[in-house]
Amino acid sequence: MSNQIKDLDKKVQSAATKTFKAMNSSATLKKLGVDKVIIVETKRELAVQMAYYSRSRMKDPSFVKAMYKAAGLYEPTISECNTANTQTLNSNHIKGIAIDFAPYKDGKVWWNAPNSVWEEMGKIGKKYGFSWGGDWKGFVDKPHFEMV
């Protein structure tokens, strides 16, 4: 698992760099309380995707924890084990054409930022050619941007 733009497919790197810089220089995001925007994840290995996919699909949380450990990830909480965070094993992160951005506030990732923050981030990413997971119907993935 990576959070480096250089690990993305070459055709995505320029747009990812421009998006990242634009998000971090956005006066609107600053006004909304965002200290900075971070890259959570770029290129993802299949083992990591399988661990993510196991969440909410395995009845025993210890199996999800074992998947996370095998993938070299942190130990998820019981709540995380029981909450889906992906709908596919065929993620565009594996192909290197997806990136996850997140707002950062008060020294930590601001996962519960108001919709206005995520919508502004989505608007910026779309300006540079990404489709945004916040526009998806059903399983909404606000940090997710991909170029397909």
C-alpha cells in the first residue's frame, strides 16, 4: 500500500499532483476549517484489497483481523471488522489509477468533515479529470478519486 503519487500509473500522476496542490491551496477548504489535505492511499496490493473486502463479509472478526495482519495492515477494531469499506476485489487502486484524499484538521484526519468539505474536494478533483466517489449512488466513497 502506498500514499505516493509516483506509484500511480504515469497517465494519472500529473492530474493527481495538480489536484493535491489545488486542494492544499484552496481558500474555500481553508475557510471550511481544513488545515491541509493528505493522500491516504494510491497504489494498493491485492492482499490489502482482499483485507478491505473481508470487512463485514466474515462473521468472525478474528478472520478479518487475520486478513489485515497478513496484508501488513493495522489491527482493525470490531466496529471496522463489521463495516464494509469496499464493494469490489477489482479496485482501481490495484491498477494505479485511483487515489484517496482526506481533509486534515487539528492534527488528525477529519473523516467526519461536513459535506461541504468533501464536495469542494470533489469539485477540485473533477476539474483535473478525476471521477469522484462522492458522486456514486449506493456505496458513496468521498475520499476516492479515479481516472478511468
